[in-house]
Amino acid sequence: MQREILARKNQITLVSGILILIGLFGHFVLHSTVVFNTAFIIASILGATPIAIQAYQSLKVKVISIDVLVTIAVIGAFAIQNYEESAIVTFLFLFGSYLEQRTLNKTRSAIRSLTEMAPESALLQTEDGEFVEVDVDDVDEGAILLVKTGARVPVDGTVLIGEGHINEASITGESVPVTKIEGSGVFAGTILENGTIQIRADKVGEDTTFGKIIELVEEAQDSKSEAERFIDRFSKYYTPAVLVIAFVAWLFTRDVELGITILVLGCPGALVIGVPVSNVAGIGNGARHGVLLKGSEVIGDFSRVDTIVFDKTGTLTVGNPEVAEKAYYNEDTEIILGYLASIERESDHPLAKAVLKEIGETTFSSVENTEVVKGGGIIATVEGKRVAVGNVALMEREKVGLNEQARQDIARFEKNGNSLVLTAVDGELAVLMGIRDQIRPGVKEDLQALKRLGVIDLIVLSGDNQGTVDLVAAELGLTEAHGHMLPEDKSAYIGKLQ
């Protein structure tokens, strides 16, 4: 029965609030004492019931909580027939509890979204070599697993057979999928965008990188703000103190009504409701402006911030790689771009999408004799011409001559943090494209605004390579830049700063 009542606290709060409004309507509009008293009496009894249960549970473990004080105050208010006071005190107390619960639910949403990303099943190799679907919790270290295109990697492991491109944005924040070959490490929660691989499970369950991310966020949820910690300490002494003061007042004056009035006035309605209301207001205001406040502790800390640390991909940058720079070395540019698009639309390489987007509408041709060069690119025949699309190593293999201008362009593109896509037709370099993630519009201005607000150090921590991170930091005027960092590395760095 007690559990059922406590589970319906929100509904009781709502009904209590409606009854208070009815009572006020009866008093000021209908001028009816009966409606006024009846509504407030029912509201008081309804509101006091869950509070009294919580007070009883506190006393069972020898704790004099604020619930005890409110319960005694309500009984006292009834004794002096001050029904409106008892109803309003209980309503405010319950409403504060509702707001506090709402705040907790908001902060837990991050945990829910993370756990929804966690893989639930895996394809496990049996003794006869077949693969069967099992619950991810049933996978042990050393097990052989199969991961197909579009599936989430279930554990941290090592690729044994096959190759493919894995989107590791959930772990490193890197927007460009990473090519995995035999011997490469993979992380749980990442997505195999194409290819099929067999992996050996090295870490499972909570020991995976993804499991550690969830653990870090859970630890953040448990933290309380300085104000909440003060309220917790204060409440231990406040309730007994009010009870003693009320008793002493009655002892010296023999005025029961005075003692009860002290109890009623001593109910910390503003104290109980103030912190949850301010937290909800702060979290709600942040959400409307695109800022996720993971718990109430950060709200108070914001006033003392002198250092802000950013992730790179999707925060300082757009998160989708695009062609940033290009150079042409042939007069038949439109025709050659058509050849390039014809080859790239048949490719599953992550940079192919950026190339196709840059070229846009064009004339496609039939592609024949396609050869995929591992770690290099693609060679194919288009309209009788041998077309090679890939990196510098592929050009060297195809004995494509690179003049001084082309070499300068390649060096400049690489220095600017680009991934290179070169296109050669019949042994001659025709097109050079540099692909990289783009700085988000307005970010530089926002960072300058933070500096004007008193932030001294602006730091970027990223899973991307150090060269690319350095370029972003230089362009945005950041204080420090650190690449090749996993989530636990970022957390450790933050701890060091603190």
C-alpha cells in the first residue's frame, strides 16, 4: 500500500494543486466557507499521506528528516484549523519533489541514449565452424565473432579475417570511417559500414571501451551540486532545531497555537523547492540553446570556469568530410570528372561520397576491368582509357609522372590536413582533390565570445590524427590541441586539469 501511494506522488500532487485552486475559487468568487474548507482539508490529507509515509520510513532508520517536520506541521495546522496553510505546505513539498525527479530524468537521458547504442547480440563461431546469434553477454574473451555490413561491433577485438570500413564516431568522434584489415583493433559499439570481418574478442562487457564510456557518464550522474550538498547537510540539523524551538516556545508561553505556528512557518517550502526549480530552469534553458547539462553540479561550476575543453568532430567541425581543395592538370576537366564520378559511384570507400557530392551532376560512362588496389585505390577502364583513382602510392605504382606544380600542390594539401584523391588518365595526372572536415560556421566568433566572457584557455581533445587537430586549433586560435585520444584519455586529461 505504501509503495503504491509513493508511486502515485505525481498524480497526488496534481490533484492537490487542483483542490487548492478550487478552494481559492470558493473563497474569493463563491464566498463559500464550506467549499473553501472542504477543498483544503482534502488537499491536506492527500498531500500529507505520501509525506507521512516517507517520515515513517525515515524514523524507522532513526533519521529525523524534513518529511517528519512537514508531517508534524500539517497535524499542528489541522489542530488550529489552519487548513490552507497545511494544504499549501504539502503541495509545495510534493511539487519540489516532482521537479527534483524531473531533473534526474533529464540527466539520465544521456545514459539511455548510450545504452541504446550498445550492441545486444553477436554472431559467435561454434565448434563446428558455424556462426550462431547469441546474447552479447554470453561472449567470452577469445571467442571468434562474425560482423557483417551495417552491424555494430559487439566487443573490443582484433580483426582475424576480412577487411572493411568502420564508423568509429561513437568512440573517437572521427567522421571519416576507418579502414580495418587483418590485425587491426576494433571497438564495441562502432558500425561496420561495408565489408565482412571475423574478429577475436579481446575485451567484453563492461571492460570494453564503450562500457567504460557508459561508466564515466554514470559517475557524472551521481554527482550533486554544491547547493544540493549544502541542503543535505543542513536538513540533518534543521528539522530537530525547529522542533526544539517550537517546544521551547510552547514551554515558556504555554501557547499551543504559537508552537504550532512556529512548526508551520518552519517548514522549508522555499528551501525544498528552490534548488530543484533552479536546476530545472537551468537545464531547460540550456537545452533550448543546444547545451546538454549532465546534472546540476555543472550549473554552479559555470560561474568559475576559466578553461573549456572541446571535442573536434561535430563540435568545432561540421562532422561530414567534404572536398576542401582541388587542382586540375588537364584541359578536358568535365570529361575527366565524368570518368572519376563513374568510378567513384561504384566504390564503397568513405571518401567517394565526398567526391561525388563535389562533382554533382555529370555524364556517367560504363566502367570495365575494375581492379581494387588494397590500400591504394581503384584502376579501371572508362571509354577505352585507363583511369587510376587513389593516393600517391597508387600513382607511383602506375608510373604517373608528377611535375613540380603537382608535387607542390600535394605537399600543400597534406599540410592543410587533407586526405588526397588523385585521378590519372592513361598515365597522366589530371585531377587532385583534398578532402577534410570543415570548420563549423560561426564557431570562431563563438570562441572569441567565450574569451571575452573570461575564459582563458580553449583546448581541443580529439580522436583524429594530431596534424589535423593542430590545423583546426591554429585556424580557431585555440590554446592547446591533442589528437589520438580515446574517451578514457580525454577523461584522464580533464581530471589532470582539475
